[in-house]
Amino acid sequence: QVQLVESGGGSVQAGGSLRLSCAASGVTFSRYAMGWFRQAPGKERECVAAISRSGINSYYADYMKGRFTISRDNARNTVYLQMNSLKPEDTAGYYCAAVRGYSGSNTYTGAKDYDYWGQGTQVTVSS
């Protein structure tokens, strides 16, 4: 049974930082490309960042570049999202997702691309 469990969310002031973690179980983690998505109330789920199964390639939404960093540790079955310079508009539920990657270098940015989802962790940024 595949499980993705996010942690690290919370409340911070604008300009602060958080590091989200997503621990995977029930999968051969190194075979899966991973993504971080977020969803704010009344808005569609959007891809924040994605990383290939090997970690060699990553994708960032344009407005995230320079502030967020996605990384993975295949030995620990964990993917991370380091978030710096947080803004109130970053407030959302953050979800990690996994998809079987048939190439070591592909990243996936569509929610429909992903097979498995975590339960989410809330990030609230106050001004």
C-alpha cells in the first residue's frame, strides 16, 4: 500500500522559511518522480515544483524560482521542499505526489499525471 506523508507545515510571518518533507512507503521510491502541489481555497491545485526520479532534473513554477528548492533523498524515501522568503500568497495546503517515472530525467507538472497523493500539510503566511 502506497503512503505519502507530508510534514513541516505551519504558520510563519512573511519573509520566513519552512521545510516540507514527504516520506514515502510502499513503493520503490527511486522509481517514482515526485511533485509538490498547492491548493488555496477556491483555487485549482497547482504544481509548485517537481523532481525526476533520479533527482537530476527539477521544475519550478515561474513565481517560485529562487525562493523554493525541491530535493530528494532516495535512501530515505523522502522528498523535500525548502521554502524561503515566504509571502502571504503562498498560504495554501501543500501536497506531495508520486508518479511512476519511466525515465530517470522526466519531471511531471500536471496533477492528472500523478498516481498517488499525500494528505497535505497547511502552510499559513501572515503579513
